[in-house]
Amino acid sequence: MTEAPGPRNLITDVAGLRVGHSHERALRSGVTVLCADMPLRAGVHVMGGAPGARETELLAPDRLVQKVDALVLSGGSAFGLDAASGVMEGLRKMGRGFPVGDMRVPIVPAAILFDLANGGAKDWLHNPYAGMGRAALDNATQGFALGTAGAGYGATTARLKGGIGSASWVLASGVTVGALVAVNPVGCVTMGQGPEFWAAPFEYGGEFGGLGVGTAAPVPLTKLSREATTIAIVATDAALDQAQLTRMAIAAHDGIARAIVPSHTLFDGDLVFAVSTAAKPKVEAPALLEIGHAASTCLARAIARGVYEAEALPDDALPSWRARFGIGNE
């Protein structure tokens, strides 16, 4: 089997996964949900200095709960953590969740990014994120938008708009790996003053412009502190346990470092979830190394795709990649 992206080049090439977005234009923020018909085994790893998350501690390999019902990526800083409440309500009505007596408690870990200072109307009377979380769950499907959508709707980078990105890779073994990311870092996704992406060495088939490698000149970081964070999910159909998924999440952070300069800073809350549908057999250490490497390269590609696909909107604080460089607008 020749290694290449899956048919969608999205995380949903891992069969059984669905992704839904919800966002509000006036708010300039949104929510993205990943779910499946069955609970997913999951792990997590945090490398940023300013993370915001919910129910991540239970993903450690020694915890009682071994699976999750959905994962949430949200804008809104700490307010965005409430998106998981909306997702929980939706899942509860579906009869999903960890059984506790006569009740079921949906397990919905979440991670947030800071987009409160992007010019959107944040003067709400009631926190809107629970409603957006529920809407994102209801919108979940195999095909979904990239760029200015969901949790990436109001995202920014050091000098360009951020966005939501995704990519996939099918290994020679038949195992599929995918990545989903909301790109909102302190750092730069492009090199120097040019349009070329730091992730260029890992690009496949011109998926983010096919421009190759540019000049790695430093660019001043003008984005203010505590206004950042890149949050991501990597997935596979290999039957990994929670310890292996934790290692997969750790490996995937290399993709953030390959695509964003600088990354994992004190002002970023960089976090990666890893999930398995367990549709394929268990793997041993050599195959886990290959899966981890695929997760990191998928995540690097997904980051570039999120910025490449971003849409220019009126009153943007920063230009989109396409508006800035006049490429891809035909």
C-alpha cells in the first residue's frame, strides 16, 4: 500500500469519527466537537505554559474512566469551557455516558484558546458557549469546513488570521492517522515576510499552496501575551491503550514545533488530545513509533491548512493568508 492522505484529507478519514462546528460572526468565536457513535479511548499531553482545559486529569492511564464520549475545542478562553456542558446535555439525551447507578454521565474533556481580544462582541448577558457546543455536536458529520470555522473562527497567529485545520495519512500497514487543530499561536506559521509555511517540508500535493520552503528570517512577535494557544486532536484506528495514546499525543507536539515558530511558549496553552477508535489490531512499539511520527506530520500539515484556508472578513484585526499574499483567491 502506498502511503498518502485518506480520501478526505481530514481527521474523519479515521472511520467512525465525526466533526461539527458552530460559530457566531458577531462574537468572532466558535466551537468544534469531535465525536463518534461509540466511546473513544483517549490520552492528552500539555506543553504550553498557559493551558485551559476541562476533565483532562481523568485521561491519565491509571484513572478509572478509560473512554470519552466527545472532545471539545473552543474559543472564548475560560468562558469556552462551558461548551462541554452543552455537548454533555446533547449526549445525555442520546443515552450516552459513563454509567453511575441509574444515570449516565457523558465524559467530555475540553480545551480552550484565547480569542477575547479579536474585535468580536464579547458583551454577552449569558455565556453563549454551551449553546454553541450543543450546536456543534448536532452539526457533526464526516465532512467539515477548514479555515474560518468552529473553534478557529476568531483565531489569529503572530501576523495572519488563524483557523481550523485538518489532515490525514494512511500508513503502509493500513492504519489511518488524522489531526484536527485550532490554530491561534503567539508564533508565526509562515517563514519570514513571505507566504511559505514552516510546515512546507511535510506538505502533500499542494494542500497549502505548494510554495516550498522560504527564508527563515525572524519576524517580530506583535501578538500580545495571554492571547494565544494551539489546541489539537490526533486520532488513529489502531487499538492503542491510554498509555500509548499519551505517547501519541506527546509525539504529535513535534508537529506544532515544526509548523509554528516559536511554539510551546509561556503564553501558549498548547495541548494535544489523542484518540483511538480501536477498529484495527493492537500494535507493538515499532508501529507505535510510526503512528506517532504520522501524527506529528499530520498535525504540522493541519496547522498550515488552517491558516491557508482562512477567509477574509470585514473588520479583521489581521489579514488572511490569501488576502495578504494574493494567492489562492482565483
